[in-house]
Amino acid sequence: MQAGLITALAAALSLSAGGAWATPAQTPWVRVTAVIGGWTSAGLRVQTTGDFFNPAACPIPDGYFVDPTLSGAQLFWSMLLTAQATNVEIQLTVDGCIYSRPNVIGVALRRP
């Protein structure tokens, strides 16, 4: 009985820890081509130049998503709108998927 409980507990921990082992990854430097908000969330989807970077194999490859509940969401939105308006390059840090798209957890801007 105790061995079965330990096995079940180990299996549950391995399943619940899957997201915790995700590794953030950075896109190549790209430019913003579109920012899209609305529909079912107050979040922001961003589309960029270059090849779609999707290390978590998220099922919808039409852009990256900034979760509106993320503490830095408003800062990221401002940075992305600025990047689009000024045509500077961005680099996104993504980690896992949200709304079936790569989840943005960081934004960097640069003038090449």
C-alpha cells in the first residue's frame, strides 16, 4: 500500500512539475509588423519579421502573446508599440504557451 502511494505521488509530482522545467528562450532580433489586442482577453498579440520562433511548439503560429496578468504586461505593451512606431528591433523572451501561442515574458529593444 505504501509503495503504491509513493509511486502515485512521484507520478503526480512529475506531471505537475512539467511547466516548471520549461526554459525561457530568446527570439532573434526582429521588427514588429503588427500588434493585435482584444477578442477574449485584454492581452496583446505581436507579429514580427523573420521566421516564427516557437521553442515550445505552441499550436498557433500567428504571433507571440503578452499575458495581461503578467506584472510587466503594460511595460511590454508600451515597449512593443514604441518599437513598431519607431521601427527599432526587438528581442522577445518566451516561455511556454499561452492561448496556444508563445508566452512573452520579456522584451528588449535596440537600435542596430
